Amino acid sequence: MMFRAGAGAPGAGSAADVHFYCSSGGNAGLACATSAAALGHRATIVVPLTTPAHMVAKLEDLGAEVVQVGSGWATADAHLRATFLADGPDGGEGRAAAVYVPPFDHPDIWDGAASLVEELAPLFPAGGARAGRLDGIVCSVGGGGLLCGVMEGVQRVYAGRRGAAPTVLAVETAGAESLHASVQAGELVTLPRITSVATSLGAARVAPRALEWALRPGGGLISAVVSDADAVSAAARFLDDARTLVEPACGATIAPAYNGDLRRHLGAELSDAEWATRNVVLVVCGGSNISLEMLLGYKKRFGV
């Protein structure tokens, strides 16, 4: 996305002509800063005050300017737009083109995430024996960028193959469930505040495209919510099982595999033997906004 945006920015005639601006709860900003460094451009990342110091340090180590403001992503994003982008594409910096990098609500982001499904598909040949098919994909939802990409990937790969497409389980934590609240209401809902510890999922309003996918008749998407305690417990168990440290936002994805929700959502009607043949992929991403000390603190807080 950033390569395309930088190349197409007004007045972007050289590597010095582009300055990227991204609002983020942490991970999207880290991706922006990493890409900006690789492309030789400047980056300013605006994050909420809840973003931990170690994440701010990571961004600064990549050469990004970091601004902390507000209690959540929406406030950070509003500050970014009003402070850095109010003057238009040139950003008030003469020849430097100010390029806004949205953390989730953009077709280029979805296009990138869609490649995940395209890479998975050859491993699970549709039309083959049930044991060789991809039956489900589980991912967490913040603003919906990853989810929109997964749904687009499913559409590309499995369109026209009746009964072959995997069901997508979209998981949020209680207190950050902007998609689930919107699905329940049948329209976009803005949460009054984010109360979940999974701050990387802290978009008070999901991308409109994500809700479109969720409400699409026969679209094969299930919206689910887990507790912060379940997300933290899953992250702790995953550390033991896989020797990999992930944050609660990722713990939300893993939680259904540990607490029984996975079968309840994707195989409640199946026998044990039938369930054992199902192939479900969990998208494990989100390990930057966490430390062992933080995880231990969460475990103590939730008694897990």
C-alpha cells in the first residue's frame, strides 16, 4: 500500500518528497514505520496514550516521529488529521507530499491481506476429500482490515465453488466489539469507549466494508466475542504450547481453540470423528504490543 501511495502522491518526485502519517494502536504504526524506513521516507505515527512505552521505543528506533495523544485510536486519528493533514496533500511542507496511511480502512490493505488466503488455498485443494479441504479461518477484528482482506481472498479463490469456501470466524474482545455491535444492530455502531485490554483491537467503529461482509446473505462469516480473561488465558497457554509471546488482540483469535468456542461455532453439529477431519486455520498475528511483564500483569489481573 505505501509503495503505491508514495509513488502516486502529488509532487512525489524523489525519495525526499514523501512523508507518511499513520494513526494506530501500535501494530499498524509499526508496519508503517518499518515500510517507511525500507522505502527511505519519513514517518509520523500518532498513537493513544495507552500505547506502552516499549512500543513507542520500537517506533522511534525505526526513525519514526511518535506523537501520543488521547485515550484511543479514534482520538489519535482525529488529531493526526487536524494537525498534520489539514493543509492537504503537501502537508504544509512545500514539496513534501503528506501521505495518510490508514491502519485498516483501505482497499490496498485488504488486497495485501487477501494474499493470505491465496497462499493457503494450494495447501487445501477444494474439491478434494473433506480431510484435504480448508473448512475455516479464524482472525481477530479491530477496525476490520485483516477481516476484509480474508473475505476478499475467500471470494477470489472460492467464488463459484459451491460448498467449498471456508467459514470465517471473526473474533473480538468484549469492550472492543465494534463489529459485533454493528452486526447486532444491522448498521454501523460507534462504541462509546474502548474498555478491553486488547488495545490493538481498539477501533470504536469498524470499517464499513467489514460490516458489509458480515451482513452479506450466505457470506460465510460468523462474528464472535470473547472475554479479556479468555484472550489473556489463551495468550498464556500459547506461550507454553508454542513458545511464542502474543498480545491479547491475538489471544482473541486463539481463545476459541482453547475455550471450546471453535467447535461451537464451526462444528457443533458434527460427531467427534467428523470434527477431527476438519481443517481450521487461525491467523496468529499481533506480538509487538506485549512483553512478558505485561502478560504476567494481565494474568494476575484476570486470575488466569
